Amino acid sequence: MKIDMLGTGAAMIDPDRAQSGILVTLDNGAKYMFDCGAGSVHNMVRANSSPAEVGVVFLTHLHHDHICDFPLFAINGWMYDRTDSPIVLGPKGTKHFCDHLFEGGAFDSDFRARSAFPRRQTNLAAVRPDIREVSPGLAYEDDDVRIYCDFVEHIPREISECFGIRMEAEGKVIAFSGDTSPCDNMVKLAKNADILFHECTFPESFIEFRSKSGTGTHAHTPPTALGKIAVDAGVKSLVATHFGHFESTNKSLQKAAEHHMPVEEMGPHVMDEVVQDIRRSYKGPLQMAYDLLRIDL
Ligand SMILES: [Zn+2]
Ligand SMILES: [Zn+2]
């Protein structure tokens, strides 16, 4: 299989990283997408895949940086001639989110205008997603894959459930954390995984500043803790992702970030600190994700 990193950034608009998105393509061509943040669908096409080819989308949670591109994914799937409904897996609230997008929803005018053409009426299923709100355990299976999920710890559950994922396919195991603070459920999901994609949003040196800022109180995983998670889970390789803009030198982004990050310390050098902190405990294969990183597994 191959895995394309479609987006490796976090919640702010970042000229160097799209928001969260991972595309898994099996050797038989079946495609599965984890998260659909802003920019991820553009990067999908850059990676020579199309929304019409993706059978299943798993939204780990309903923060905008994980779902923003879903309307674009569905409408362009329609325009790229997908014939069936995309299967959408996600937490409680996923149905509410999707039900308010297309017919009768935010994009109703687009739907009515575009569906006036006979050709577009032949595949309306593309914008009528098959939504399945999932619970911990086996979330999805077909002839090729099994996808398990469990709660991770990121947002209070009454606001949005947040899921981590374990996918088994072609005799391999892929795990993806979504967004989370360090938690046992993610270690279990990642147990002996061939590859773990885990969020690593803020470096250790930014966390104290952030804790005093009154912004971004949602929980994430510091690099030192990520190294321990990879060791505890016994993963064969680790990809850190969902980087919270700490390396950016973009002036607009830095201005917006000044209330919750030490702007004078931002820059590409911070990634070295992140690697060193992961390496305090984890010594195995490690990649720091970037957009359009392709991994063959
Ligand atoms: Zn996020
Ligand atoms: Zn989040």
C-alpha cells in the first residue's frame, strides 16, 4: 500500500502545511481517507488521486481542521464523476454536520444549480453520503480492511467525541491518533503497528507559554510523551504530524499566533528540538511529516 500525507498542519491557516489529512491506497487501488482538513483535497489531486476514488472517509473529530474540506471532497467527487455515495465514518455529530451541507443545507444553491444539468443528475449519490456514526470497537470492514477506533482525549466528550484509529490491511497495521493528549487507548490502538501517525502539535518549550495564554486549552501530545507512546506501543515506525505552526516564519501567521505562542522563538529550528525530545525514548524509524510525503508500506 501507499500512504500520502495530504495535510500535516493544525488549526491555523499555514502557507506551508494543509490541515489534517491522510490517504491510504491499497495495492488493489482501494482508497481510504483519514480526516479532511482544509487543503487536503487539493493535495489529494496533487498526489494524483481524486475524491471520486475514495470509498471511505473517517473524520476523527469535528474540529474544523479535520473536516473543513469535506464539502469540497463531496462536491468535487460529484464533479469527478463518482457514481456511489462516499461512506463517512465519524463521531456523534457527523450526521448533523453532513445533513446541513448539501440538499437543503449550506451548499443548497450549488446543489440546485449544478443538479439542474442532466449529466449531474446521474450521480447524485456522490453528494448523498452514507454516514455512519461510530462507537469504540470495529468501525468498518470490507474485503480488504478492518478499521478499529477508540476514544482519545482531546475535547470534552460532550462537545465532540474524538477517535484514534487502527487500520488492518494487506497484513499490515496502520495507526492514526487524530488529535489527543497522551492516552492509554492510543497506545492500545497502536500496539505493534507497522506505522503510527501521531499528532505532535506543540514543542515542549511552547507548552508553558500556551498554558498561561488562555487560548488553545484543548489537549495535545508533547514530543517527549510521543516518544514514550511509540515505545510503549512497540510500533515499528513513527510519523509525527499535525504540527502547530511553531516552525512558521510567515508574518501574518506569527501575528495571529502571538497571544498563544512565543513568536520570537518560532522558526524551522524548533523542529530539531521536537526530534530530540521524541528521541529521548524512541530510537526506531522516525519521520517528521510534510505535505505530500509519500510512504510505501
Ligand atoms: Zn487538529
Ligand atoms: Zn482537534
